[in-house]
Amino acid sequence: MRFTRPKECATCPFQADGCRKVFKFRVEEDVRRFTAPGRGSEKWAQLFKQRTAIERVFAYLKLYLELGSTRKLKKRALMDVQLSCLTYNLCKLALDRWNKTMLQSQVA
């Protein structure tokens, strides 16, 4: 695996020329730190496409509805999850219906 580290090149005299130091690692050195395939590679993109629907929903809820960083406990946390899921389902339903009407208008 190869990584570029521009932060470590802050004191490099060749930084003005656009030099980017490249570090090579073996995945076996630290399995938790270096994953294979690396993010941003073509193989990683292919594996990313194979995710299940529930993984996509969880990722959406964590990213856009902030369920990954909630500080509520018990009933309030459960209510927050339920409201977020309801919001997600309503948005998907509205988008599906809108796409269906747009498709029908294009055909007609």
C-alpha cells in the first residue's frame, strides 16, 4: 500500500517544487491501521457497491441524521432513532413518488 503524506513534508525544502513523499506499507504490519484495499482505489469502489441495503440506511442515518453521535439515553434515544427512521422513510417515499411521476411525464 502506498500513501502520500503532505503534512510530514511541511519542513521539506523540496515542497515548493510539488514534491510529495510516498510511504509504502505492508498490510501485515498493522492490520487495524492499514486496510486492504485502500480507500479511494478501484477495488475499494467495487466492494463499496456490494454493500447491503441496511448498511446503506445505517450509513445515511449516521451521516445525515446524526445518529452516530447522539448523547441521549434510553427513551429519548429510542425516540430519536424512531423519528430519524420515520424521516428517512418519508423522504425515500417522497423521492420514489416524485421519480415515478417524472418518469411517467417523460414517457407521455
